[in-house]
Amino acid sequence: MYRYDPYDTAMVAARVAEFRDQTRRRLEGHLSEEQFRPLRLMNGLYLQLHAYMLRVAVPYGTLNSTQLRKLADIAERYDRGYGHFTTRQNIQYNWIRLEEAPDILAELASVEMHAIQTSGNCIRNISADQYAGAAGDELVDPRPYAELLRQWSSFHPEFTALPRKFKIAVIAAETDRAAMRLHDIGIRIVRNPAGELGCAVYVGGGMGRTPMIAPLIREFVPLDQIVTYCEACLRVYNRHGRRDNKFKARIKILVHELGAAEYTAQVEAEFAHLLTLGIEPPRAELERIKAHFPEPALDAGGEDGDPDRGDPDFALWLDTNTAPHKVKGHAIATISLKPVGGIPGDASAEQMRVIAELARRYSQDELRVTHAQNIVLPHVRKADLAAIWQALDAAGLGTANLDGIGDIIACPGLDYCSLANARSIPVAQRISEALSPRSAEIGELKLKISGCINACGHHHAGHIGILGVDRKGVENYQLLLGGSEGADCSLGQITGPGFDEDGIVAAVEKATALYLSRREAGERFLDTYRRIGMAPFKEALYG
């Protein structure tokens, strides 16, 4: 994984010192809240319903055990003993004291972490495929390119005050495990007919109030021009993006209103101009970054067979939460942060320490945060899977539910967020308790819950999506069906009138029961929905 160079170290240290002084002036009354707000937001500090919330960047989701232990220590010392992993591969702390925030940033800096640009109208944390460097279906490890983009975008003078926040994802496989087309810029590393590596670039995706799937605007950008092309995309957005209406300020609105063809034409003109200026980092810089992502030293001569499957709970976890590794005798293991009835994405300090130790002992000292709010051990020997599962199970982390009805994505909702209209966590807990016992029968069913239209829970991309709204002061929940975040990207459609909390749980049960009664052999919920359409589901829900 990437290690800070002297520039990174100096940059982060300077930011910590700067924010410590800003916080002191706020506490002493020399800065008003209005003056302090943009300063704290650029350091990932939000003022929520009950306390400050700090969002910590985990670039492209990659951590080592030392960093995760530090996150555990911060949870224990400065929060209430837990952290919340998010859909941008970050971690949030919900109970932060303002006077202690600079100390947290200093502790993060000691393990090469920060909270820079995790908020504000700037380029946010660059996300990537959580299986990067381990999956057999990728062309290359996409993380060096994500790191190059991180360095380019950090404190970029032109893009620190964009019309609205901006999100980029990078993948290198046809299988989209990062919801790439639902980002402002989605990049997929591809190979052209001549065998050369480059990038297919999608621009203008996003969820929120106006969900859109990003169109492909260029089939192939040479890898050594990707920073220049992203700069062109952002320059056109910065030039024309709305600043008079925050609900129409995202790049997806610009691409939609200009039209993909006109937006592309302007980007191409800007790209041609930038190529004459030579702004692309030298090839040597990319090679320097790549050296931090070597192939893991794995023994490919080990046994390729599965471990002893005598324990049925372990066997289920093997089938559900592990994926093939590109090296024989190894696997990719996903640790669920969604125990039945639990809060999706939450991990206690002690659980983080357990995961850190497993990464150190069994996974090349590396782990990944996923956009589905889970943790991945990317490089584990199959022979070690039993020991890993036993340790996870003892820590309450052994749930076998990846991509199932219990693997729910949920935002913090009205329990924490000042923007939310409804609670997400209790709904997720009740659905998990009601339907997790049937998870094996139901199979793959991705359920996502947002507490407001901002869609931090990605409800538009759920096979089943739930959106919390305020109906005359009462929490109400809309049900959506048919969304997908993968290569078959689609947006969920609202079924009809909303439900109260009891009603939305019952509605999910009815939709699931209809699927089970109508599915054909091998069909997922999404397949059945696409085959039979919305009408039978509406009849089951409202008839």
C-alpha cells in the first residue's frame, strides 16, 4: 500500500497545525460558527444532531493493521467505543468534542491518515474496487491510478470550491464492485484492440434528489493522460456548473442539461488544450507510486482445495463470504459488519482490533473497506480460513450474509444526521431480524436504506431500496424496486404510496415472498423483477 513521501507528511502536518489554530480561535470566540464552518468541513468535521461528526479518509479503501488499531484507539478515547464505516470507504465518528478534534487529526497523521477533503465542495475520497490486486478478473491493480488521482486532487487550487462535492471511482474489471457509473466520474481501466491499456471514462452519474447513471463519454484515454482528461472534465464542470441552486449543482445536472454529446465536445476541446500545456505528472511519478503496490508474496504451491467443511456455519460462511483469489490456494474473505439486528457498518474498538490482528497474521497486513460497509481481507490462504472464521465468530463478526437480505446498506439517518427526515437504523435492524433467517433461501438480494433524499444509503441502487421522507411531521418510507449498482446498472422505481415503520418492514416481506413464489430456476430477486415487471409487486403490496 502507498506510504507517505516527505511532501505528504509535510502537507498533513501543516493542515493539522492550521486546524488546531482555527479550532482555538473558534473556542475563544474569535471565529463565528459561520466563519468556522467551511474551515471545519474541509477537515471532515460536521455538526450533527447531537455532536460533531468526524469523517476520516481511507483512500481507495486500503488500510493496514497499524492504521486500523489507531482507528480503534480513537473510537475508544474520543468517541463512544465504535466507528461507522461508510459507503465511500471511509470511517466516521459520531460523538466528537470540538476541542479534541485537532488531537484526533494529529493521531491520524502519526499513522499516515487524515480527514482532508472528506467534506466540502471539492474532490472527495477516491474510491476503488475492494478486491483490487487480488481478483483474477482485473486487468491491473487500479489503486496506483486512484492514488495518482488522489495526489492530483488534494488541495488542487482550481477545484477546492467546486459548485458541489465531487466523487471519483476507479476499477479495472468488467465486474463493477464499486458502483462506478453512479459517480461524478467513473473510470474503468480497459484494453483497446491494439492491446494497450487505457481508461473508459463515464461522467455524470450520481444518486440523491436526481439520480442518474453516468454515460460513457470516451471509450479510451491512454493511461498516461488520465489526469489531464479528468482535469478537462472538471474544468468544464467548474466553468458551467450551477452555483445559484445547490440542488442543481452536481455535474450530472450539467451533463444532462448540456447533453452528453455537447459536454463531451467541450471536454475534448479542453483536453486538447491541456495536452499542449503538459500538465500530466511525469511517468516516473506513476512508477514511483506503483512500487508501493507490489504483487503480494503469496505461495502459489499450496493446496487448492477448500478447508474442512464439517461445521455447517463455517461452510455457509465459506460459500457466502469468500471469493476466488487470483493466486492458487488463496481466497478473498469479506467480514460482515451486519450481524442480525445490528447497526450496518458499525464496528466496536475491540472488533477493529480483532480484524487488525487477523490482517496482520493472515492477510499480508492489508485490509479493505467496502462501499457496502464491510471489511475485506484480500490475501488469505485457504488453509487459514477456518482459524479466521473462528476468531471472527467469537467477536460477533462471523455472519454469513454477503450480498444477501441481511447485508443491508444504511445511512445513520435521523438517529444522528441533521439532514435526515427519517430513521434508517431501526428499519434496517427490524428487516434483518425478520428476514435473515431466510437468507439462504432468498439468495442475492441487495437492500439499501436512506434516511433522506441525499441517498447516502444508495437506495436508488438497491434491488430493494427504501427512502425515508417526512410526511407532515411523520416518518414515512417509500419502497423502490429494481435498482442495481453493478455493470447492469439501473435505478430503482418507486412502487407507490409510502409506509410507516411497521408497514415498510411488512412491505419488504411481501415483496420478498412474491419473488420466492414467482422466481424461476437460478433467478435473483433482480432477475425476477426485471422479468415480471412492477405490476405483480404493486398488487402484492397494495392490492
